[in-house]
Amino acid sequence: MELVLSDDENIVLRFDSGEEVVSELTTFVDEHGIDAASVSGIGSAKEVELGFYDLDAKEYRYKSFNEPMEVLSISGNVGLLGTDTKVHLHGTFSLSNYQVIGGHIGRIVVNATLELVLDTVGGELKRLYDEGTGLDLLVP
């Protein structure tokens, strides 16, 4: 991962072939003390694990896709669950047959390159576990 550009509010990161984005992004925001940010991105992937949340079971159902694909859009945020950094990403991907898939990103491995923009926000974006949904929800 390369830090391409950074100012007081925005950070641009480039990920290269073979890098796993979620874990590297989590390490980066931990090391830089980023407690609140929105995330957007584009690029290409060769492995993606996508989740769909089953509210009745209160768990994600994951499916892996292991083929070259375009990353049409990544969106999400960075916040805190207790004192731990929580990266929450969703994505839309195009397969080689132009079929589009998407969901909650559990894991993504870069094919050629992937570019992310972090728009940092002052303060802390906090999450707390919610019994009703089984999710870690944003709280004021």
C-alpha cells in the first residue's frame, strides 16, 4: 500500500496486486490514529468475500468470488468499537461477463491496483452492539 496524497482532511491510498485491502486499511488507520472517516474507492480485484446480513439469524452469510473483476465502487466508513478500529465496507463488482455483484466486504485481494480515498472527520465515530439487530450500530 502506498500513501499517494494526504492533507488535513483527505487521504489517497493505492493498493497493489496481491494486497488484502481490509486488513491493510485497518492497520493504516490504527497507526495513524484515524477514528472517523468515510471511504470510497475503485480498482480491480482477484478475490472478494462478500457478505449478506441475515437479520433473523443475526449473522452475515459470506460467499467468495475468485476471479478477476472490476471494482466499480467501494463505500464505507472507519470508526471505533470500544477502543478497536472498525472498518466497514460495501462494494459493487463487475465480473468478466459483465454480471454485477455486491455486498458487505469481508475480504478483498487486489488484482492490478485499487485506489481508496479517506475523508476524515473530526472526533470519533463510535459503534455499539445492538441486541435487536445483532449489529454494531453507529451511535451519537
